[in-house]
Amino acid sequence: MLDLSGLDFDKGGGVVTVVTQDAASGMVLMVAQADREAIARTWHKGSSNGNTQKVVSLACDCDGDVLLARVVPNGPACHTGSFSCFVGPEAMGDAISALDATIAGRAMHAELDRAGASGEATLPESYTAQLLEDRNLRLRKLGEEAAELIAACADGDLRRATEEVADLLYHALVALRAAGGSLSDVQRVLARRATPAVATRTISKDGPPPKERKK
């Protein structure tokens, strides 16, 4: 629980700066301002357009005038439709997160174009947009990339296998996005699986049960 008494709202004229970061990928999403009331209500963004950010944790800096909000985003953070307000690999956390963010941006632009509400010049149709729009193409390419990876591994060709893994990751992320998911969903599953399971089996004080003899 964040202690509001440790925040310096006076320095910013009644507000503090909030830097939001994707809790799963580490991607920097946006910077905003929030007053004491907003922080007390557990600050959130996007209530008007549906692109909300579920706050996972809040932490203040050493001066008490900046907050780091780790969030689970539900849609783009930027008003332009981009997943992040920041441009460049430095804000992306890692290459896979950058790729997923690009796919998310393509998906958002496609939705805006269909609704006729983008307010911007329509982007030239990209390969990602084609995959998102064409289910048969998307699934066919996913199968093809998987088969090519299998062939490269069977041949022991490291360079080609590495490239095919990259291709398969891209097509898998596009297919996941079309199904309503994202890289963050995969990361949460992996994190959950990485948590050691608590052993529930009880061993009696006489030792483990004897092994059954083969018949």
C-alpha cells in the first residue's frame, strides 16, 4: 500500500508525475500527472476511451514527486493509437516486446480504419495487417513457419533454425493478437509455470511406500 504522506504534491503544484510501465514486459508506456485524489483512488488512465491500465503496483522515487506505476494495459497507451508514447528500442524492454507492440499498433490502426474514426491518413496495408485480416492466410503461414523450423532443426542448421524461430515467434504473436491475446498473457503464463509447485504428497514416518513388483 502506497503511503501518500511520502509524496510531495506541492513541488508539482498539486500533482506528481506518474510513469507507467508494462508489468509483464518492462516497456515504458507513458507519462502522466495525477493529484492526491487520483492516487488515493488508485490512479488509472483511459476510462473515457476504454484503453485502461490496471495498476499492479505503485512506487515513489527518492524525492517523492514521481511515481512508477507498473500496469497491465488493455489497449494502446498513446492517443495516436501506438502501444507506447515512447519511440525507439530503449522504451521497448526487449526485442520481442517491441515486436508485440508493433503488432498491437497495426491491429489498432486496422480497427480504427474499419470504424472510420482514425482521424489520420490511412496507413498502407502492411503484411501484419494482411495477416490480422485474413484468418486462412494467418493460420497457413503459422503452419508453414512451424514446418520450416522443424526442417531446419532436423538438418542441424543453427543459423536457419534461429531465423525460423524468429519467423515463428512473429507469426505466433500475430495469431495470438487476432485471438484477443498478447505477449503479456504469455509472459504471465510462463511466470506462473516457473513458480515451484508445493509438494502435497505426505510421506509416512515408516518411509515411502514399497514399489510394486512387476508381474
